[in-house]
Amino acid sequence: MMGGDRVALPQRPRRLAAVVAILAALCSPAAVVVSARKVGQSCALDRNCDAGLHCETCVADGNVRPRCTRVVPVDPQTKAKDLPFNRYAWLTTHNSFARLGQRSQTGVAIATPWNQQDTVTEQLNVSALFLCSSTPPLPISFLSPAMQSSAPTSTPALPCPICCILVSDTGFCSCFDLCAQNGVRGLMLDMYDFRNDIWLCHSFGGICQNFTAFQPAVNVLREVERFLSRNTAEVVTIFVEDYVESPMGLTRVLNASGLLPYMFPVWRMPKSGGDWPRLSDMVRDNHRLLVFTSKAAKEAAEGIAYEWRYVVENQCASLSFALALALPPDKTINAGYLTCVLRVVADGTKGMVKGTCHNRAESAAMNDLSRSLVLVNYFRDLPNFPEACKDNSAALMDLLTACHDKSGDRWANFIAVDFYKRSDRGGAAEATDKANGGLVNGTCTTRHGKTPKGIFNASSDAAAWRPPPVLQWQRLVLLPVVVFAVLLRL
Ligand SMILES: *[C@@H]1O[C@H](CO)[C@@H](O)[C@H](O)[C@H]1NC(C)=O
Ligand SMILES: *[C@@H]1O[C@H](CO)[C@@H](O)[C@H](O)[C@H]1NC(C)=O
Ligand SMILES: *[C@@H]1O[C@H](CO)[C@@H](O)[C@H](O)[C@H]1NC(C)=O
Ligand SMILES: *[C@@H]1O[C@H](CO)[C@@H](O)[C@H](O)[C@H]1NC(C)=O
Ligand SMILES: *[C@@H]1O[C@H](CO)[C@@H](O)[C@H](O)[C@H]1NC(C)=O
């Protein structure tokens, strides 16, 4: 059995040696039970990659092999909580509600393009990191009764809530780390009067149609409410592309979703530039939801902030969506849905020209310091799933820098993209980190001059980001499991 030149250890000591080796591996800080690959390394499945990453190709960039790419930006609150809100950058999703493959709740087939891959809840918070994925799932008897429940549980010893669920009736469970949030904190929602209610539609001409209607807005707003109520230190910003004409319609739908108590009041927003309240004060006061509308009159009528009084924003989409839908070439029929594929009309990439960053028509000039927040859009008129990974990579970084230079040396506070998870490496997450890094390095100018240093310093490079410390817990649970399993075999 053994090679001739090797001295065979007696059975028992050999097994004991194996136990010791496994224990040593589990206890060493580098031990990871889930094989954790870094950004850019090849992979087969999401779970091969480190926390905060997923596994994908970017064929548009010539990246045919699947690699681990980033999804989750560094949470700037882990670096600093006490800076003015305008010193932070947040990952933002364009048409956050238009999820790939989503059907219209009208029952009619949707004939509008999709912009994102996951639900709003998943964008804010994804709990899909399997801790037990590369090993067999844990026998449920190894978990405390609290962990056996499907409700998120948090014990003082654990840094994050852990949620374990029973997998069918096998007696085994899979555990999720609820710290693994996708970190989107800005949502762009198109709201329309429709069917005597307010719906999220991806429509044109200001009118929602059966085939452009996704779902009642209250559903998605309730997802936001659930997230805010469960995550008491998080702040979310909603940009409403507002086609709602019904009196107090926006207020009513916000009220119906339970979001009104979280709203950051308009009177507290800086009116002529200058710093916003500190993030920590917003959290303390539970003013954790910013809502901006594109309709100026609603600020006086409903107390909902008119976006361009507070925000400068670059131009991205230019071609009318209706026109694009009407264009026959290059459209594909996808599972019965009409999906317009982008190569039509010069790619619809006007506003995506390298090195340019123009304000959109409704916005003041990018360098107008009387608006303290900067929103950078980078997406096509028609969302393009295959190309999005390329757009969200080097080109996004270039735009971010161009917009910084055009915005009075201010980095973006909101970075809005389609298919935010897609990139060839660091993607929109890295862009957000870059803006957060830039916001702090003392280069941020406001009306009141240079602001102090902030979130990331030169030595806290975003690339050095560590996944949340869930593996400690994993070791804690797996330790007895492995010991038990190995001892059984002795
Ligand atoms: C939209 O759908 C409703 C019910 O599903 C139907 O009554 C109505 O006629 C439809 N409208 C159009 C314009 O198709
Ligand atoms: C995350 O989302 C799941 C649903 O996917 C939900 O059950 C869970 O409570 C959420 N966690 C937090 C912290 O919001
Ligand atoms: C919000 O809804 C509650 C009950 O549904 C109602 O009593 C209240 O007046 C509403 N508030 C606003 C501002 O609409
Ligand atoms: C901060 O500034 C230093 C020196 O100007 C620079 O080397 C560093 O890259 C900057 N850091 C970030 C995160 O921008
Ligand atoms: C820079 O960041 C690192 C890591 O976050 C931290 O340890 C260090 O104290 C910071 N340095 C300064 C000068 O803030």
C-alpha cells in the first residue's frame, strides 16, 4: 500500500496526525473552508469566490474565462460615521425595479428592457452567501436552537446575524451570513399613475401601459422599509423619476409602505451648498431615507425634495426609449418578451463619450457648488446585459474621474449603473470605493472651502478589503463537526 521508501505510520497515530492537521488549519487565521478566491482569479461558481464577489465572464471585454468579480463596495461607515453625508459615495442602481426576466403584474408580457439582475431586497441586502457550501451542509443538531430557526439570529459572539435554514427534510441546514449585503444604497424608481394606484413602470410619454408596468410601487417601497427597519444604521436614497400627477400620490404611497417616518426632512437639506448633516446624526435621528423627485412643484406641495435643487447630475441617456422600441433591427425575442438589443442607434451611448461629463438638462452645471450632492450616471439608453460588464469597468472609472474634474473637484456621491453586479474585475463597487476614497482625501471642495480628511486614507486601500469576519463563526461551528467526524472514523 505504502511506497517502499516511506515508513508507514501505525493507523491510529496517522489519523491523529490528520486530526491535528485539520484543527491547525481550522484555527489558523488563513483557514477558509469555502475556497475563497480573489478578484480576477478564475472560478466555476459564485461560492468559489471570496465574500462580496461573484463568478462571471465578461465576453465583451474578451474575458471569456469566468473570474471572481466584485459586487459589494466597502461600507464607508466602517471607516467613518461622523462625516457630512455629502462626503460619502453610494452605489446606485438605475431602474432598480426592472429585474431581468421580471413579468408584469398586469399579467401582460412586458415589452421593455430590464436593467438589473436582482430584486431591490437583494440589491440592498443579499443573504445568499452559503457558509457550508463546499462541505456537506451542517447537521442541524450542531446548531443552537436559535440558529436552527430560519429567522436571522444574532448572538453577542457573532459579528453578523447568521441565518440557517433547514434544507428540505434531510436534517441538514445551510447557513447564510446576513452581513453579506450587496451594498446598494441608491435606488432609481420610475413612478406612474396606473390602475388607480402608483406603479413602477419603464414607460415612455409619461404614461404607463400594461406592457410597461412592472408592479405597484408600494411593494418595492415596502422592501426598502423592511431593510431600513432591520438595519438601523443604514441610509437609503431614492430618486423618483416622477410621472405621478395624482394629488399627494407620492406621499400616499410612501405612507402606505411605512417609509414616512424615515424620511429626511426637506428643511434639513442644505439649500445653498455646504455640508449636509453628519451621517451619524442622520442615523441618530432616524432620518435615514432621502427621497428626491423630478417634479419641482412637489417640494412645496408635498415636502418632497426636488432633486436638482440639491443634486447635480450628468447626462447619460439621451435617446428616447419610445424611439428605440420602435426600431426593428437587432431585436431578439427572449422567452416571448421583446428585448431590444442595444447595437441599434449608435449604441445609445451618447453621454458616455470618454472624458466628457455634461450635466443633464434639468441639472445645474456639474461644478455648481450650490448643490452639494453629485450624481454620476453611467448606463446606456437601452440596457445592454452583454456590454454592461465592460461599461462598468475601466470606462466607468474614466467617467468618474472626468466627472470629478468637471464637478469642482468633487467625487460622486451616487454612482448609478445598470446591471451593477457585472464587471470584469472591480466594477461599480470599486468605483464607489474610489469615490469614497476621493471624498476623503481633502480634495473635496464646497462653498465653505476644503473639508477635512475622511473615509479612506492612503493606507486603507479599497483593494485591501477583507470579507466580513464570518469565518470565525464558521470555524466555531465546523470545529466540533470536523472533530466529531474524524473521531468517528478513528
Ligand atoms: C390592460 O389590462 C387590463 C386588464 O388586464 C385590461 O382591462 C385593459 O384593457 C388593458 N389595457 C390595454 C390598453 O391593453
Ligand atoms: C435580507 O433579505 C432576506 C430576504 O432575502 C431577509 O429575510 C433578511 O431579513 C434580510 N436581512 C436584513 C439584515 O435585512
Ligand atoms: C398615513 O396613513 C395613515 C393610516 O393609513 C393615515 O392615518 C395617515 O393620515 C396617513 N398620513 C399621511 C401623511 O398621508
Ligand atoms: C490620497 O492622496 C494621496 C496623496 O495625494 C494619494 O497618493 C492617494 O492615492 C490618495 N488616496 C485616495 C484613496 O485617493
Ligand atoms: C488609515 O487607515 C488604516 C486602515 O483603515 C488605519 O489603520 C490607520 O489608522 C489610518 N490612518 C490614519 C492616519 O487615519
